Amino acid sequence: MQSIVIDRQVTMAKKNILFVTMVMAFGMIVIGCKTTVPFAFTDTFNVSSGHFREIRRGPWETIGNTHFRLIVDHDEKIIHVRGRGSEEEDMRDNFDFRIRELAEEWFPDVEGIRVHLGFLRRYRSVRDVLMDAVYQRPDYAIRVGGYSLGATWTQLFMLDVIHHWPDRDIQAIFYAPANPWRRLPRKYQKELKQRTVFVRTFWDPVTWMRVMGFYRYGHNITVGRWWRILPAQHYPRQMIRALNERFE
């Protein structure tokens, strides 16, 4: 009798798992159908496999352990900031889930900004260089891009610029980002949502850090196939494949 009850419980659990999976897949399909974005793209700043390849192209500058690229286009008056994806030596910061209050860093007049310490450490290394470039060129637009780790610490750069220069023209496209924010005031959430696009594949585990209490704020575009789980959908080859299926 007990075995029958157990069998029924197992069967019910399997049905529940199947139902939840189907609901998630349907929801992600609906999310993936969204193509409108909160700002106008240009021919050189648009979601595509070509743009993804471009933001991953070196050569990279390195300060501390942070790999980045700073390009100042004087003809178009645009500052391009790009962050490189993770390598093996980056795992320590990726998994440093301790929390830091940003008021202790650069926002002494703002309370309630809490961030993933590992990602903060990466941005802290390059902050002076990037913010100096923005400060010295007040009439230049800013375009930010990144992949994986490089799409995560650059979200802190976005907030930094928005906080100090609320009217600056700054926009970002991030591919396969993790979530750096543990807590963020609503006014900053709104500003980031209006200026940021996140591109993710359906089953990229890196983009689902929400389950650990971390968040990101922007417009999500989901690419790829909902039924494709393997190979791991985070890697560049899979992202390019998914982008080509969606946009090419």
C-alpha cells in the first residue's frame, strides 16, 4: 500500500515538473517574440551576430584582472566601451557572491544600491579610465557592449554615468549577461530599463541569477530555440547560431 502511495507521489511530481517546464517554455516564447526596444538603434549599433562579433573583437586593454576596450570615435563623437567575456582566471570574481553597498564606494548621497562584490571588483579596476573618458568629452554619446562577464560589470559603468550625468546619451546592448544588482532604487531601475537591451538564449544558465537574488534592469530579447538545451547555450558559438536564426 505504501509503495502505491509513493508511486502516485512520484507520478504527480513528474507531472508537476512537466507542467512547470511547459509554462516556462511558453512564457519564454512570448518573451522571445518581443522585438521592440526602448530606443532607436543605428546601423552600427544593433542586435545581430555581426554586432556580437564586433563587441568581442580585441585587442583588449587590461587593468588589474579586467579586460576592456575603450574606443573614442572623434568623427562620430561616440565613446565605445566594451567588456570581454570570462576566461578561466575570472572564475573567482564570478562566484564571489558577497554584497557591497555602493554608498561606500562612489554614491555617498544614495542609499540602497547593493551589488555583487566580484563584479564590483572588476569595474573598480577600470572606473577611473572610463569615467575620465566620459568627463573629458561631455558632448560625446556613449555606446556600451559586452558579453558574459563583460556584459555584467559594464552595467555598473552604465549606472555610474547615469548617476553623475543624468542627461548623457548612453545606451547598451549586452549579450548573455549575469545579474549584478542585489538592490537598486526604482529611479535607477527605470533609467537602466530605458537605455539597456539584454540578449540571451532560452536556456543560458548565466542569465538566470535571479533565482539567487540578483537582478538586472533592461529590455530582454530572447533568441535561439526553446527546446535546445545542449550544448550549453551560453557560449559564443551558440549565441551566434541563435542570433543568425533570429535576425539573419
